[in-house]
Amino acid sequence: MTLPSLLPIHEIRKRLEIIFPEGLVSRSKLVSEMAARVCYVFLYGGMLEGAGRLLRPSHVYFFTAEQSSKVDAVSREHWFIHATKPKFRPSGSRWYADTTREAIRDDTIRLGLREIGAVGAIPGFAVTTPSPVYFLEADFAALLHPSLTDDAFEAAASAWRERHLTPAAKVRAKLLAGGKVKKSDAVLVTCPDGSVATLSAGPSSVIAKAVVEQFACEFLPNPALLWLSESGSKVRHQDQAAASDLGLKIDAAKVLPDIILVNVGQSGKDTALVFVEVVASDGAMTESRRQALLNYVHESGFPADQCFFVTAFEDRADGAFRKCLPQLAWGTFAWFRTEPQCLIWLAAEPFDVTRRASDARSP
């Protein structure tokens, strides 16, 4: 058979970073060096959809740097013919040790490239089978052809994403792209009362804007903004009158979060305070932070059980969330700009599965 043209591994990785946009939960495994090497081995052996050639994970972790440099058709065909033999090992230094078997098979191929539609598998085999079962989907392999110009590749990658990414993934990618701002761009925040606050350009400001304009409207029936600040204790919005009605003394010298929202209820019982920390890199709602804010509220006499605590992030796949997750206080919420209708609740109470099941059955 005619083997497909090969793109160097570093070029494959560059293309993967474009094909798979920021916002995909599994992006890190899809754009890794390991993913690029897996794609290279698929192409190297001509293991493409319809070719009748299949890959098994050992093809990758037995592969060597020396073998990857032998790109003539004879060498590639010789490797494929012998690669499925039990004791065959290409000459040279191996890419990976045996301990990477699961990382290649599960993280990169099965839960990464296959789940998103880049890799296919013949049916009827267990996920742990040592048999060759995988092939590179034809439409994905086409994205890795060296002859594609930059414009042609961009268009083909966009078309591939339209076919394979879920609607939610496409929305997240679009929101992430829309959140990029130039250093010179001010971020204008439309407050619930119609006034406009101006924040300095930066990722934290983009998240703060979304908290005020989207989170507040999504989760609070009648929202008001009491406090909005940014780094350096710069106050950008302050509603002293509304705060006074609640018994709160807004003082920049006190321990205050980035944002304080309030749901203005019909009575005291349905009025709620929401304290939000905005995190682009650090500064989450930790237990000590939550306790300091509760102490602040206690001074006003406002009921503690009507206070809620939120950490706002850019995205679930963002490094800031992964970094801060172990620090988040129990009983608080995590919210993401790219998925504005969803909340993660770090429940601090036992989960009664029977009650939840009963609630689900109720009309």
C-alpha cells in the first residue's frame, strides 16, 4: 500500500494545539507530546481508517527515536510487518518504558483521541486487550497531511471541529476565545443598576465582568452589586446605601472579597449575600477566607445561613482551577465563565441518596 506522508512530530503537536481549542476538558492529553507521537506512529505504519492496518499501544511504547528517523517506505513497511511479532523490538532508544502502557492506551488513545473522534477501534475487544484494534480516522489523518497550507489547514480543522465537538465544547471554546483582551483594552462591566464600572484589562477582569453580568442574573432572582474591586484594593463599584440597609459596613480596609452580590428578597428570609473571589491564578475562597468573611458578616447581625461563598474561574480545564481545587472550602461553590449556567458545590453535609431519589420522583 501507499503509506501516508509524514509530518514531523513537533509539527503534529503544533497542529493538535490548533485542532483542539482551549476549553476542552481533555485538551491537555490531546495536545501533549505523547499524543503527537501516537499520531506519528499511526501515520508511520499507515494505520488509517479503511487500510486494514491496526495499532496496539505497544507499537508506541516500543518505538524508538532511531526508528522514527527512518522515513523511507521500505523502512516503514519493514517495521509494520515485524512490529506485531511478539519479541520484535526496533533498534535504538525506546521512547517510553513499559510503565507508560496505561497512559498511552487509556489516557491518550481511549479517553483522549478516540473519545473525541480522532481514533476509531474495531468492535468486540476489551479495552485492555493487547491486540491491535485502533486506527486513525481518515478525516483526522487528513488534518496532518504535510501539503496543507496554513489557510487550508485552519479551514479543515474548523470543519472537523464542527463535526466532532459537542455543542457544549464549542460554546466553551468560543467563550474562551471571546475572553481574550488586549493589554490596552479596558473591561466595561454593566452593573445590575445600569451603571457601568471600568476594570483594567486582564483575565481577572474578564471573569469579574462575567460574574456581575451573567452569574448574578443566572442565580439571583433580584441581584444587586454591593462591592466590586480589583487588585491593589482599587474600588470600582460600591453601593454604600444598599449595604447600610443590610447592616454591612463596607470598608476597603477590612477583609473583603473581589465581589459582593446580594439577592434583594421580598423579606429578610429570602435576602442573601454572595461573596465571590475571582481567580485567574490564585486567591481562592479558602476556609480561612470564608471564616474571615463570616466574622465580618457577624458584626452586622446578618444571618450566616443566608451567606454564600463562591470562587469564580475561567474554565474547568484551566490551570488555576486545578491548582486551587484542594484549597477550596467545604460548603462553597465554584463557578466557571465558560459554563455560566453550572455550579460545582463542595457539599459539607452528608448525601442522603434515598431522599435525593425521592425528590427526583416527585412531580
